[in-house]
Amino acid sequence: MRPLKHLLSFLVSTFVFMYCVNITDGYQGTENLNAALSSSCSVNEAYYQGIDTCLTNNAFKSELQKRIRGQRVLRYTESAEPFSAYYTKEFMTLSNAGYPVEKRFDVWDAYVVFAEKAANPVTGCAAGKLYDYYDGQCYTTPSQIMSVSSGGDQNTYNREHSWPKSWFAAGATPVNDPAQGKYCYNGNSEGSSWDSAKNWDFRAFTDLHHLIPSRDSVNTSRSNYSYGVVLANDAGFPSNNGAKFGTPDTGAMPGFIAGSTTAKVFEPPANLKGDIARNYFYIATRYYTEDGCWNSNEAVTRANINTWLENLLRTWHTADPVSQGERDRNDWIERIQGNRNPFIDHPEWVDKISDY
């Protein structure tokens, strides 16, 4: 007769295996029995139905990438005015998924939606206002939302690429070759220098999951420097909510690699560090194997986050959990461009991937 402890081990292993198979029908993935027993369903499970959450590491990253790729590529700047009140009314019924996203819909329009629906990462911004991630203020829209000049007006926004756009600029002579993972230029011509000068990967250029509102002057300071921990804040850095910019604290970032991108670093406010981390995990997953035209530096290797920065982002992800505003924004981004950030819906999935 099989010893009792062996029988119990067999039964537990069988239960975990059965659970792992069944979660592909819509339940959260787990990696141990305790998590399996305590897991709960997400309201967005229909989006993830069929995902094999028994997978880990690159296999799981690839599984997620197949689900979230192919989003609608928005216009960056369609016109000088946000969309009409009529269009706003029709579009802003989240359940009205049959109402189309018009061709003219651009990133500014998305910002108006976030403001009108109070889809902000922190509480305190009333409907009709948009939260500045880097400066901590709530600005009224649409009159203050349009960054129509670069004069440093504190009441204007930039469409900040949290993953700097220079990191996915293909250069002057791009060659598209999807078979090799090269999506150098996506033909999203808007008749401006945005596409003619750098040949951006427009999929990432207008991807709302990492585009965040930021005041012009603060965004200019951040430039294309990496995120990190600041040891000494630059004098006069114009932020009001705890964001820092200046000399890197190398002791707080084991394995830190110094270079031109990290000569200085930008440290987001504490209550948004998790948001930024999940933005990065999304980018690294969404563009996994499709980054052949992207650039590398001491912070990233194309769409792969280098170890020192990844470890820091994991710490931020844990310390700053997902907020309701983050979930609301994720809902609206799906409505607008058709995909979700899985690490907002399932923050536990971050630990299923060992290398972003």
C-alpha cells in the first residue's frame, strides 16, 4: 500500500494541476496551493479567457503578448480642438461598445475622456479635471489640456512618454520586417515632424498605456532620462508632489549602470511609482519580440528592461498597489484602443515573469 504521505502528496499535486488547467476558463493564475485556495475572479476575466496561466517566464510573456498586441494605433494630433460634445456624450458610455472610435480620435481626445470620467491615478481630482503625474495638480479640461505651446505655462500638458520616445525611434532609414520583429515605421503620417524626422514606432508612440499627462516644464526636465532613485535633487526642479530629478542614488539601485541616460534620473512620487512600474511591464510584454528597430541604452535593451531597473520597478510595483483610478483608466484605454494592461488586472502576474 502506498504510504499515506505519498498519497496526500499525490492528491495535492493532482488538485493543483486541475486548478491550473481550469483557470484558463477565466480564473486568476496561481503558482501554489495557498494562492489557488484564496484566489478571486476579476471583473475583466472575459478578456483573458484562454490564457494559459500555468506558463511562466518567456512562455507566459509570449502568451500575454499574443492577447494584448494589435491595438488600434491612434492619431497623435488630429486637430487643434478636442472632440465635440455630441461625440463625447455618445462615446463616454463605457458599455456602449458598439459606438465606434472615430478615425479623428487622437491622444488629446483620450485625455479629455480620462478627465471627464475622473480616470485619474489618485483621488481628489473632480470629474472634468486631469491629474498631472509629475506635478500632482489637477487641471481643468479641455481649455488647459492642450499643450499648444512650449512656453512652460504651468497650465498646459505634455503627452509624456513614460518610456521615452527616443528609445523607440527607428532613425532615418527604417526597414520594416515583421518576420524579424522590426516594426520601424507604421505609416501613421500626420504631416508633421513627428513622423518625418525620426520614423517612430507609432504603435508605441501613441500607446495610451504609457502616455501620461505631465506639465511642460517638468516633462522637459525629465527628458529621456531613466527612472531611478534620486540622491540629490536638482535645485529648482519644478515639482509639487514629491517627484525628484537629479543625481542617482547608486546605493539604492544594486547593479546600477551609469551612462548618458542615467547621468541623472527621474524619481516619480511615491504614490505613482507602482503605476510607472506597471506601464513598463506592459511595454516590455506588449512589444516583446517586436522591438527589432528599438534602441538600447544602460536602462533598457530595446523593449527589455535591464536588470537593475527591473528590480527597482518590481519594488515600486509591490510598494504602490493598483488603485481604482488605475483600473478605471485601463477600462477606458481598452474602450479606446482595444487592449488592456494585464498587470493592472492581475498584479500577481508580475511575479510569473522572471525577466522583462
